[in-house]
Amino acid sequence: MARQRRSATRWIRIIHRWISMTFVVVAAFLILPVIPPGPAYDAVSTVAIVLLLGLLVTGIWMSIHHYVVKSRAPRRARSAAQPAA
């Protein structure tokens, strides 16, 4: 059986999901007193910020993509409703 190609939207959603799960774990390490203050804490904080920026980018892309698809839908419906001459 041939593998189906995944669209960019599907990949972005998968990436967003994994980034969010990773961010939750990293944030838990920062909130709970697991890591003492110092260089390790600073490194984990930096990782949390990078993950948060990744969530920002993928979330904005998914939001914009939603509205682009939504704005194109009426045009497709109008052109499909017109009979061929």
C-alpha cells in the first residue's frame, strides 16, 4: 500500500503538538523546585523560551491558514455552482 503524503498543515499541527508537550514538561521543571538556581536553570529557561517561540510561530501559521482557507471557500462554491457554457 502506498503511503499518503501529509499536507503542510498536518505537519505543522503535529509539530505544534509535540512542541506543546515538550514545553509543558520544561515549564514543570521550572515551576517545581527540581532544578536549583544556577547555569542549568538558565539553560532550561532558555529552552522554554525557544519552545514558546516555536509555539508562537506554528500557532500563528495555523490561525492564518484557517482564515485563508475560510475566505477561499465561498469563491469555490460560486464557481462550482455556475454551469459550464
